[in-house]
Amino acid sequence: MYPDNVAFSDLDRLEDTIGMRFGDRALLQEALVHSSFLNENPDTVAHSNERLEFLGDALLDLIVGEYLYQRFPDVDEGRLTSLRAALIKADSLARFARKIQLGEFLLLSHGENESGGRARAGLLSDAFEALIAAIYLDGGLDTARRFVIGFIEPETTRVLEGGLDRDYKSQLQEWAQRELQATPVYRTVVERGPDHAKEFTVEVLIAGKVYGRGEGPSKQVAGRRAAEQAWKDMSRGEA
């Protein structure tokens, strides 16, 4: 039994937003249950959305990989891999989730809700993957494919126009080794926030000079953003 006094009880509104009706609403409900809510309310819901998230991740790889393979018949495997990674990274999936106001419908623990969990990129991206899996299990692969491609087509244009599929860390390293005979070093300069909502600031240094700085929910994300800033500044002649 799911509680009826939370925002996600109005599933009609979510179904209207995504343009479909579920035959088995239990799948849609499960996609919206964060593990923190289950930990706080073990007798209220049976499962969190983690198993659906696992399946949704695999479906995204398949659907987006197939889409890119068919759309770009002359592009090699390496570029296709970079494109897919840019399209289905956590920031992109979180943006898709925000377009359908998915955060409003999630069941979270009190603490997760109070700390801004409904807006957190990692949590939203996981829920979006779980939703894809729920759509697949309820309506089949073609239904899930139509849902995903509705987001991926415009995102592909955005990524290509902005050069967002580039691996900035690799490009920066190649440039630094070729031009300066040095390897970029990534240094965490700020770490803040509680354990469940950490934020990191990372600088990238080359031969002792700071070339870029980035922030993110992990050191890896912050490092990528630092490399991206450094590369773009150099491209503009500002580094």
C-alpha cells in the first residue's frame, strides 16, 4: 500500500505530462520511491526504485546506442561512444527529469526532502532511469524507445552544436604533454556539505599553473568541469 497524502499520489498529472497511461500503475509508483523513503518507512512500500534504475540504465544504453548507430552511419565507434556518454550522463538525465517535473512526484525521506533532494541531479537522473524501465515493463520496448528518443533527438543537436561530446580531460592532457611536456594535475581545493550531498571544487594545474576550476557532486565531475573550463579558456586565448 502506497501513501495517499504525498504529491506523487496524483499520478494522473505525471501520466499527462509524459503522454501515456500505465496499465500497471504499481510500476510507475515503484519508479518514484527513493531508497531513503523505504529506509524511513519500511512498512509503507515494498521496494525502492533501485532495481528499475538498473534496468533503465541498460535500456538507455541500448536505445541511445541504436539511435546513434542509425542516425550517423559514417561515424566511427569512438565518436559514437563519446556522443552516447554525453547524451546519457547524469546532468543530461536530470535535465530531462526536470522537464517533466519528476522531482515533484518522488517519495523521499524527510531528511532527503529537506536537504533539497528533489532538485539533486544524481537523484533525478536515477529516477528518470527507473521511469524508463517502468515504461518498458508496462508498454514494451517501442513505447520506451519513443519516450527516450523524444528527449534524445533535441539533446543530440544541443550536444553537437556545443561540442559537448568532447572528452576535455583527454584533450587537455594531450595538449599539455605535447606543448608543455607536462601532465595535468587535479587538486581538490574545497569539500563541503553533508555526506549525502557533498559538493567538491577541483582545480587543474599544468606545470604548477592553475588552468581551470570546476564544481560538482563528486571529484570526478568537478575535475571534468575544471578540464572543460581550461580547454575553453585556451581556445579563446584566455589561458
